[in-house]
Amino acid sequence: MPQGTLFVMTGASGVGKGTLRSRLLERVKLYYSISMTTRPARPGERHGVDYWFVDRARFQAAIEAGAFLEYAEYVGNYYGTPRAPVERHLARGEDVLLEIEVEGAKQVRERAPELGIPAVFIFIVPPSLTELRRRLLLRSGDGDPAKLKEIAARLARAEREIREAGEVGFDYVVTNDVLEEATDDLERIVRTERLRAYRREDALAAALSRDPELEAELDEMERWLMERGRTRN
């Protein structure tokens, strides 16, 4: 069975990766790999659905055991992708989606070849830093100095990540200006990659296959057509 493809989606801080991921999964069948984190769950988030929420001791034990495909520390909390479920689903021929931070995408880019994982890297960007700032300010909802300080930090991080994107070697860059259009772009990327010949050995094999029973029926049909042709002549 051909191995599945790993789609790695990342992007500048605050660009809307989570929303795009949710929209994409409504349209395309992919196994979404749930990340593990040490940060507290936000209102509405569910353990085992949005994240695996664990304490630092358990996360660090997983690091020591080599249980992560990638991990990084962001704003004082760890985030990581458990390796086992990703490899298991890829081995079944299923395509897998990761939605991770830029640092994590860099790690996957470095490790994928040695692990024999076919991976596609997608970078999500805002229309501009000004638009990203507007979105973050609207999302904050108030003038809390702590929140405004966090927004400034996220904007600085986003600018740095966009500038460094070229070093990672992303296969695609998608601008999240109009949500529906950005989702369309992501869907096209997945479907295009699935059509690549070197990832479709099963389709090529199927195209060359013959069904003995149906072939026998077709032989009979061909004989009938030949007989009919002779009768007409």
C-alpha cells in the first residue's frame, strides 16, 4: 500500500491557521494530527479534540522518549506533535494534516527525509501586517495593557516568521485575505498533490489491471459483435 502524504500547514502568528484547518477538514478527508500542549485549555476547548492537554513533566518525559515528530516552546508553553499516530496513519495510506508553529515546521522539514515521510509544506500569510494588526486588535475586544503588549509581541513574531519563510523552503504560500478563497486554495493544493504520478502508484497499477471475469464477458461481446458484422455483410 502506498504511503500517505503529510501536509504541514503553518504560518505567521495570528493569521488564522485554526479556522482554515477546520474549513479544509470539512471539504477534504484527512487525518488531523492533534498536538500536545502544556498550556491550559481555553473556554470551549476539549481534551483529545483540540489538543492533548498535559503537564510539563509528562511533556518532558515524552521529549526524552523521542515521542515527538516536532516540538517547540511558545509563550512559555510547550507544543508538540506525537509521532506514533502520524506514522501509523501514513503507513495505512492515509493523508495526514499538521497545523503547527513555524519552528515545528522547520523541524519536520529536516526530519521528514530521514524518516521517509513524503511531506508538503504550506505557509499561511496575512494580506499585510497592517491587516493582521487590525484583526488582532478587534479580537482582543478591550484595551487591556497586557493584551495590547501580547499583540505587539505577536506582530513582531509574525514579521520575523514571514521574513524567515524563504529559509524553510515552503512548497506553497496561501494568503488568508478572504477566508473562502484561502480555503479553496488549500483544497486545490491537497487535490493537486494527490494527483502527482509518483504518489499514485496504486492508480497506475489499477489502470493496468484486468478483471478475468469481465474480460471473459467482453470476449463474448466481441465475438457477438463480429458475428453480427458478418451477418450484415
